[in-house]
Amino acid sequence: MTAATLSAELLRAEGDAVDEAARRLRAGALVAFPTETVYGLGADAANAGAVARLYAAKGRPSFNPLIAHVAQLEHARILGRFNDIAERLARSFWPGPLTLVLPKAETCSVAELATAGLDSIAIRVPAHPVARALLAEFGGPVVAPSANRSGHVSPTTAAHVRADLGDQIDMILDAGPAQVGLESTIVACLGDASILLRAGGVPRDAIEAAAGASLGSSGGREGVNPLAPGQLASHYAPGKPLRLDANSVKRGEALLAFGPALPPGAENAALVLNLSPHGDLTEAAARLFSHLRALDASVAAAIAAMPVPEQGLGEAINDRLRRAAAPRT
Ligand code: TXA
Ligand code: MG
């Protein structure tokens, strides 16, 4: 496989396409597939060579560990050790947009490269029917970061994946737009306290209710968080500058709107895209990354983003917006 000459085959995820994707994963290929959160770039987690190609395709710093995706809780037990809270969270939210960081089990087959040499491992059981079918057919763990070039916003359609990685990977399974639109929530269950490492598709209050305890915060908002090495402040950066909490639109700006009332200057904006005209945070999450991509591709010089309430999924939406606005690292 010579990465430079690859051109990804884009297949509707139906008929034999999922079986073919599993065969290619077994052969060490890179296959992008839909999950309910965002599209992932999959590789056989036990194949260090495939994992190395995956890092190269993404242009990702190799100290950033990956999430191992499995078809069901029983497979997750082979990879990580569950304490009581992890057990409760898995039963409440799997399959679904939750990732658990657990102590690595003795039986863990995931390549050291994929966990960046840590003695913990991030595990997720996704809910998307195509992801579940692929993982069941493949039969082992598949590591899958979001299928974007490192530093770009995560892909919520197969077209986003092709735009970012089309010449670097083998195959893209297309099942239409991702429903949740934000990456999974990541919770570390490594000791007595459970810690929220990344806000995401399951809101904090739902997790705290299921855990019967409040979550500690990683405090890694600004810069590198030692617990979640991938959480660089500028991780979700569009190419254009992004201005937060905009209550007006300046000359040359495009507007990322939220809710029914637009701020002054919106009538002169280069482009207005609304996350949710009636202020629904679930709808806003599903549209966030595709709107950011479209605004970034517009003629505007910069993007102004209206405030989004910090409740429910708003915590994760605001986290991604703050990262998109952060100085580039
Ligand atoms: O929704 C999602 O989680 C998507 C879909 C494809 O499943 N995947 C995803 O993967 O967002 P990625 O690689 O873009 O983000 C994984 C995050 C990174 O910030 C990484 O640092 C963190 O998980 N992570 C992975 N293993 C970890 C570990 N052992 N300890 C702490 N953080 C870890
Ligand atoms: Mg990512």
C-alpha cells in the first residue's frame, strides 16, 4: 500500500459492503465508517503496522492515544478492568456515545502504539447499526479516531471524510449524516473518582445520574491535559478565526447563529448558518461540525459565533467552539 497513490473507495453501507470492509480491516487496511457521533477512521487495533499507517494518514502526533471500539460489553471486558461505576455507566449508555478510560486488562490485545504506551485504555461500544455490524463481523477491537486530518473539525458525513482523507485511506462506508454530531463523552474510571475528560454526546447530568456520583473535571480546557493527551486547546480549529459570544456581526464575518433572534449586522453577513432556529441543543450538536466546515469554506474572512447555553449538550458544543477559537498550537 503506497499511501500517496491511494484513492478511497466510497461505498454505500449496504449489501456486501460491510463484509468487504471487515475483510479489508483484517488485511491491515484503513476503513472509514459511520458511528452515531462522527465518522471514524478504523484500523485493526491489534495490528501495529495498520495503527502506524492510521497515525500517518491523520497526521496525528503519535502520543495521542486512540479509542478501541468493540461490538459489545463482553468484548470490552477483554480489554479493560471495570470498577462499579464503569459497570453502571456501560450498562446505562452502551451501545452509545460514551467512552470509558479503564485500567488495561492483562488480556488486552490492542497494540501499544494505539494506547501510546499508557497503562489505561479508552473503550467504546458505538450504537450506529453499520458500526455494530462492522465490529461484529470483524470480531475484534477496531481503533478509530475521528476521520479528519489532525486539527480539523470532526467529519459528520462521508463527503467530509473524503475531503480530508480521500487520498490517504482505502475505503469509506457511507450511511448518511451522523445523528449526534459530537464525539463521545469520555469518562475515566481509574480510581475512586470518575473524571470527565471530554464533554460529548452524553450530557454530564445524565452520566452523574447513572453513576450516582458527581464527576470530577479534568480542568484541561486550556492547553494540554495530562490525562487526555489528545485534548489540545486548538484541536477543532477551522482555518478562519472564530469569535465567540458574538452579539453583533462585523464587516466581513460569517455568522454561526443559534436561536430565532439574529444579532445586529446579520443582514450584511457573508453567510448565516443557524445551528437551530428554535434553540434545540440536540439539533445544534448534529449540525455543529458541518456548519463550521461550510462557514470555513465561505468567502468570509472570519466567523462570529452566537452564544449557546451551557446546559445539557451545550457543554460539549461550547467546548468545541472554544477550541475552534483558541490560538493555533
Ligand atoms: O465519538 C468518538 O469518540 C469518535 C468516534 C469515531 O468513535 N472518536 C474520537 O476519537 O473522537 P479521537 O481519537 O478523535 O479522540 C479520542 C480522545 C483523544 O482526545 C485521546 O487523547 C483520548 O480520547 N484518549 C484515548 N485514550 C486515552 C487514555 N488512555 N487516557 C486518556 N485519554 C485517552
Ligand atoms: Mg478527533
